[in-house]
Amino acid sequence: MNDCIFCKIVRGELPSFNVYENEKVLAFLDIHPVNPGHTLVIPKKHSPNIFEVLPEDWASVTETARMLAGVLEKTLSAKGVNLMMNNREHAGQLVEPTHVHIIPRFTDDT
């Protein structure tokens, strides 16, 4: 999708602070982070939500999120991480493409 913000990031048309990339996924810092290190993991192939993402792309997204969660927790001395995903507008999905949030958590954050 040409006007999709995440597709533009994947194509390098919009700036991002990339954390990880392979042939199937891209992970980058959220521009409105809940906490330092708040990262988004997206499939490089556009899909609107979990219901439409290809199984192999979903597997790559979740494995990347699992791996990065441990890296972020250790690197940032976090006390844990939240993995979050919203699907469709009524569930709070603000940006259509499939994406998983990795949010490092710290003592006394809210």
C-alpha cells in the first residue's frame, strides 16, 4: 500500500530508528513511546491486522518480538516487558498495519 505509514518506513521513505531487520520483519522505536525502548515489530509485507497476516510473516513477527523482548529487558535493565497488539478500530488499533509493541517496564512506571 503506497500511502501506508509503515510501508513507507520499510521502503525508507520515512525516517525511523531501526532496532532490528531481516528479510521478513522490521523493528523500530515507537515515535510516542510509553517507556524508553518501546519498539514496534512489523512484517515487511503489508497486512491490516492479525486476521490477514500470512502465517509465515506472523511467525517471523512473533519470534522477533520474543527475541527483542529479552534483548531490550537486559540492555535497558528493565524489570519486565509488555507485548501488545490491537486489532481493528474497536480494539484500539490506531494504525492499520499489523504490528506488535514491545514495551520495557521499570519499577514504579505507570
